[in-house]
Amino acid sequence: MKRVYFISVLLFGVLILTACASTSEVTQESLAREESPETSQFTLSRLDYQDRLRAFWLSQSIANWTGLQTEGHRTSDPFYTDEDWDDFGFVLKHGLWGADDDTDIEYIYQHALETYQTEILTPEQIRDQWLEHIRSREENYLWVSNESAFRMMEEGVLPPNTSDPENNPNWEQIDAQLTTEIFGLFAPGRPDVAMILSDLPVKVAARGDAEMAAKFYIIMHSLAPYAIKNISDSNEDGDPYDEQVFWLAEQARSQIPDESYIAGMYDWVLSEFSSNPDKENWEATRDAFYFTYVDSGADGYQYTNWYDSGSNFGFSMISLLYGEGDLPRTVRIGSLAGMDSDNPTATWGGLLGFMYGYDGVLQAYDVSRCSDTYWISRTRVGFDKDIDTFTDMAKRGVEIIDRVVNNHMEGELQGGYWIIPDAGPNNEKLEYTPVR
């Protein structure tokens, strides 16, 4: 496996990122990055980005429902292995995709940005949207920190106080990692802007190391446009996305303070992967991670539950690195790795789905079609329609990005392309306040 550091020159060179063949709506337009001595900017095709947002929603749903088959089943040794995969398989629907907590809070946040015609949500706006669209007294499909935050909002507490450890005993659980990745896609190529847009949504439910884990994912999603290459343009080892995935992870790691156990976990998994001569044997790293962190508390990590932030971040990194940019392989490993296995799968399914493009996702799973319909009223209420479509969700998503580019990036829309000033690499560490 090649290392990926050479690709960091991507931020300073000239790179044309050709889009995957897309749906009938999308021509041969591409995501492109351009620079010249006079200007530093990158150019993104709005139509191509719309296709990729559609792929994000579809691929996230495939991965979510695939991972749900094993969620919480094996949270200690013996875990599942590749030999168990025949008992499960990928979930590829031709009917409705049901909303779940891995997608429906992101849906609420996008709806909130549409409703208020804003890019940065206020505490009151977040509270109002949660209270309007989440059931109170019947099954509300919220758990741990999100549930705690919701009950506080009902009592008048506003974010970010809803994640204050003095108010919320579940602040270190996984919740923010599965509800905020989309803010990275709303700030294409600009993680500095993504951090502004996502800061309060992350702090609805997370602080400290859990906050760092969520922001790690957001940074990767924001930088995904830099890493995209045509799915047919394979690297010399035959894997089109392996180096891009490693580069994205390294960029996110560069902003995580070394004091956070999230940094330690990533470094440990990367080291184990790099030194493992058998890249198919992800199970060995998974088992060693469990012993090192869950049992032994490396880097100051204290395991609490199978749905906490730390264990799931580590298991997610194992599926990401051993998946090597292969979408089905990454989802498969994430589903079998254990713990809250629908959450890491949904995260990487969404990210890789965006990178592959819509037709690329279908090709990866060797199917000619998947349902485009999203049943939001399965879990959430109070919208104008009970059933939405990924196509329409993507169309509305690029309208949000229009505003982000104009109002927060000093960019503009020209002839179907976003022209975005390049802020350059951002390796400044995020603000981190340890809680323990």
C-alpha cells in the first residue's frame, strides 16, 4: 500500500478532478480545481456536486441499513469476522428508504437551513426545529446524548448548554458523529468554514473528545472535492480511492490536538495498518484495538458503552483504512467490526458515496437501480411531505451551498460553477477542552 503524503501537493498544484459518469441529468461536467500565478481558487461544477449529494444520501442509507443488521450484536470478543458475512449482505432497497438517526437529524439540519434561509443556525433555531420535528411522548428514535439534549430543549435549555457535562451525562457518546457530517459537504474544500457552520450542531450533543471525533469526520467531508478522481482512473495498484481516503484522514488528523485520545486512536490504527503485512486481516487490528483501548484504557480513554464516541471512532478508522477506498469493502468491515456498527458504516458510506458519484455507487454494488425515495416520516414529523427523494434533497442542498459560497467564502456562481477562493491548507489545531 502506497503512502499518501505526495498528494498533499494537491493543494498547491493544478488538478482536474473529473466526475464519474452521472445520472441522465448530469453531463460530462466535472469537479475541477484551477490555479494560476495570478489567482488561487478552485472551481466546482454545481450540477456534478448535486449528483454527488444525491449519491451521499443513497450510499449513506445503504450503509446505515446494512450496518443495522449487526448493531450492538457483538460488543466484545468473539466479534464477527469476514467468514460471517454470508449471514448478512448489503441492504439494497427498491422500495422506500426509511429514515434513521444516522440520516434524519442531518435532514432536519438541512431543512432548518432551508427554512430560515441561513447558513449558521442559532441556538433558538436548532431548538425550534428539534421540537417541531421530533416526537415527544411516543417512540422518538433518539438515544443517549441526543435524547438528553432533546429533553433539555423541552425544558428551555438551549445549545450548547445541552452538551455541557454538568447538564448532560451522555456528552461523550457517539451522537454528534452521526448527525453533522453533512456540514462538511455544505462547505466544499473549506474545512475552516465547515467548522463555523457545524460548531453549534456538534455541541448540541458532544464535548471534548466526542466533539473532536465529529469534527474529524466533518473535515474529511469538506475536503472530499479535493480528493475526487474518476472511478475508472485507477492508481497503479488498481484501487482508485485508496490514496485519496488516506490523504483525507491525514488532513483531518493534522487538526486534532495531540492531547485528545481521538488523535491517539487514529495514530495507533494507522500504525497497526501500516505494519500489518496482510491487509485483508482487519480482524487482528480490531481485536488489538479492543484490548488496547477498551480493556486497557490507552491514551486516557475510558470505555463506557458500545455506543460511546471513542470505541466507535477507533472501529470506524479500522474499517476506513482497511477498506482502502473500496465502498462495499469499507461498509462490510464496518458492519462486522462490532459496537454501534450502523454509525461508522453510514459515515463512510456517505463520504465514499459522494466521492464515487451516483452511478459509481450503483456500479460498486453491481446494481442497475436503487430506490430514490426517503421516508422521513418513519422517524420525524411535521414536514410538508412524508416522503422525499434524494434527487430533491440534493437540489435543495446545492442551494444552501450557493449561499455558503457567496456569504462565507467570498466566492460566486458563474455559468453553473462555483468559483471559490482557496484558503490553502489549514493545519491549525482545533480548540480542545478536555472534560475529564
